[in-house]
Amino acid sequence: MRLYAVVAAGGFRRYATYRMATAAGVFTNTVFGFIMAYTYTALWDERPQLGGYDLSQALTYVWLGQALLMTCAMMGGGFEDELMERIRTGDIAIDLYRPADLQMWWLSGDLGRAAFHLMGRGIVPMALGALAFDLALPSSPLTWLAFLVSVALGVVVSFAVRFLVALSAFWLMDGAGVMQICWLAGLFFSGMLLPLNLFPGTLGEVARALPWSSLLQVPADVFLGKRTGWGLVQAYAFQGGWALALLAAGRALQTAATRRVVVQGG
Amino acid sequence: MADALLSGLRAYGLIAGMWIRSTMAYRASFVMTVLGNFAVTSFDFITILLMFSHVDALGGYTLGEIAFLYGASGTAFGLADLVMGSMNRLGRRVRDGTLDTLLVRPVPVLAQVAADQFALRRLGRITQGLLVFGYGVLVLDIEWTPLRVMLVPLMLLSGAAIFSALYVAGAAFQFWAQDASEVQNSFTYGGNTLLQYPPTLFAKDLVRGVTFVVPLAFVNWLPALYVLGRPYPLDLPQWLAFLPPVVAAVCCWLAALAWRVGLRSYRSTGS
């Protein structure tokens, strides 16, 4: 366990190194937050209470999206390109040789990254958004705590999906196509572009049942107080269930893949 | 001056041609990435369609009018992204020192950086923009006059030039702030997202900012509102609709200036 804590701390420090990039990212998140906040304002002006949100809740949703975009890696990123490259070049053999579990190793690093992104890329855009717009921030510290738990579960689901994507490189060698599909699905089905509550009919039902809704829609609903009591337990069960299922799939794929690895050379 | 421009364009053509040949070596992969590029940009418009499943108008604009704005901005941005999109990578080149290789070659550095990894897959974005634009034109009942017809190609090309100038200016900024390539994204991608919606949605100060400071409004808002026969934001005069080529020329000139200052101040990290 100590080993994985060290790896997580390393993941945190690695992303904390690039301060200029973090500042630039915060700037971009804020710009997009403003643009989306204005479009949502127009939408909710036409149809108040759309999707069960009032205007300030909808605006809060926008800024939560910007704050969690990097944390939950909705547009991909983090580790999968690196892991794919290691698989392609054969460096993965060294990783498999290490006295650490491959999946746990990358999960720890990604959790460290997510923790940094939540602080470095999440807090400032959210604070700026709260200054410029009237946001529905929870008054109870318990809601904040419940939200953080939900975000953590979201990060694990996001990791589990991206780990599966990365392992596809064992068979495909070049995973750019799979990565692009995963990136698209993450952006659309997390609710980043539009809350999933607004998706019509069957599309909405499917979108809300897919794992990506754990990345933004579920944490946002917890934050907005739409999930309390039994509803909160259900939300956690949904996220935790997907996390476990996808991690187990990753583990099965990892076992199958390691049987395939042939290390070249002496 | 004209000679330098010509040799730059020629070098750009040669390098881009080389990258196209290299892309075409894997045709299946090329087709897939074009489709991927098309799909990525389509999600923006699907979002707008989903919004319009709940409302009939957004900020007083119908779906057709927003498609017109969206298509104009998307096409202009797609063209700029195709021609100048690689400027995004300058920060990385400064960081890992590969920019030095470009400096010793007898070819303008701007042409080399811009044509580097020329990605023909970006045609996907242009196609998507044009399709949405075409949809807008078809469903709208525009009163076409010769002036309005003339304004459409003028708008798309000037818009592409304005976005290209932003790419170059952003790259010049990266000489100084190597890791800050994301700042550029907020003006290029962010600008494109902003222009997809009508100006009535946004706060007056924001509209002022993108008219007078970073002249994004000239990409599509001002010329498109003239074609659509819509009132102007901020009580601006109508003749501004014909100004985009002038604005684009000024932007390109300023961007070239910034690029020169950036390149001159570049100090290699050495070994």
C-alpha cells in the first residue's frame, strides 16, 4: 500500500510541476465556462426549470463541468497515451517485471493526477464562476463531502475506461482510433456539452445508464442536492458498480494480454 | 518582401505535400481520422440540435439562423486549422529544442512550423462546417442580393485569415510562455464556440471585447447578420459588414509583427 501511495504522490507532483501550463489551462476553462454560461442562460430564459434545474443550478452545472473536465479526464489524457506507447515499444515488459500490479500502479498515478487537477484546475475556475454568476453552492458541509466522494468514484470509473482503452494497444498497436472514440464518448455522454437530463427519450435513458454519466452528471447532481438519502446511496452504488465492473474487465484483459506478450531480444 | 513571401509559400507547399504523401501511405487510417475529425466537430452541432428539441429560438434566433452562424464560423475556423493548426506545437518545439533545427534551414521558419505535420484529416472539420452552413442557407428564406452573395465567400476567407492570425500570434506568445499553448485554445477553439451562437446571448462587454480587442466578431457575426438582415449588436453601423477583409489584413500584419518579435527574442536552451 505504501508503494501505491508513493506512486500517487508522484502523479500529483508530476502535474504540479508545470505551473505555467496550469495557469493557461485555468484561463481556458474560465473562457469556456463564460461562453457556456451565457448559452445556458439563454436556454433557461426560454424554458425555466428545464431538466429539473433552475437557472442558478444550470449555471452551477456549467462551472462544475469546467472544474471536473481535467479531474475526471472527460476528454481523455492523463496516462493512456503513455501506457499505449509503452505497450507499442515493448517497454511494458519492464513494467510487468516490477513487483507491483500494473493496474494498481497506473490507478495510483492517475488518482494523484486527479487530486492535483481538482485543486489546480478545479478551484479557481469555480471561484471565478461564483464571482461572476449566481451559483447554487451547497450550504451544508456534508453535501460538499458527499460530492467529493462522488468525484473520487467518477475518477476511478474514468480510469477504468481509459485503462481498457490503453490495453487495446496490445492487439491494435496503434490505439489512436479507439482513443478518439473514447474521448468523444467521454465528452458527450458525461454531460459535458449538455446535461444528460436534457437528452430526449431513449437517448437520455441510455446516456444516463452508461458509465460516463459518473464523470459529471452524477457528481453534479450530488452537488446540487438532487441526490440525498437513499438517492445518494443509489448514486454511489451506480458509480461504484461501474467502477468495479470496469476494473474487473481491465484485470481480465490484462491477464489475457500478458499471456500474449513476447519479449524480444536477449 | 514579395520574394520572401513566395519562397515561404513554396516551402509550405513542398512540406505540406510531403506530409500528405506520408498520410496517404495509410489510406484506411486516413479515412478513419477524417471521419473522426468530422464526428468530433459534429458533436457541437448535435448539442445545439438537442437544445432546440426544448426551445424554438435561442436569444431570438431560429435553428436555421444559428446553423448559418455556426457553419460560417466552423468553415472559417476549419480552413485556418488546416493551414495553421500546427502552430500549436511551437511551445513543444521550444521546450524540447527541435526548433533549432528549423532555424538553420534556408526556409522561412513560419512556413516550416505551419506546414509541420500538415494534417489533411482537418478537412473533416471544414466539411462539417460547410454542411451545416448549407443546411442554414437551405432552410432560411434569405433575400439574396448581389452584395449578400458576394459577402459569403468574403466572410469565409476573411474569417479564415483572422483565425490564422490568431494561431500565429498565439505561437509567438509561446516563445515567451512555452507551456501556455492552452491560452491560444481559448481564442481559437473558444472563439469558434462563441461565434456559433448569436451575439444577443452574450454580455455587452464580452461583445465589445470580441469586436474591438480580439476582432472575432468580424469572422461571422457582422457579415452574417447583414446577410440575415438582423439588427446589429451595440448599435454598430451596417457598413462594418464589409470590413472583414481589412480587419483580416490588419490582424495578419500584427501577427507577423508579433511572430518576428518572438522569433528574434528566442534563445535556445543550448546543450
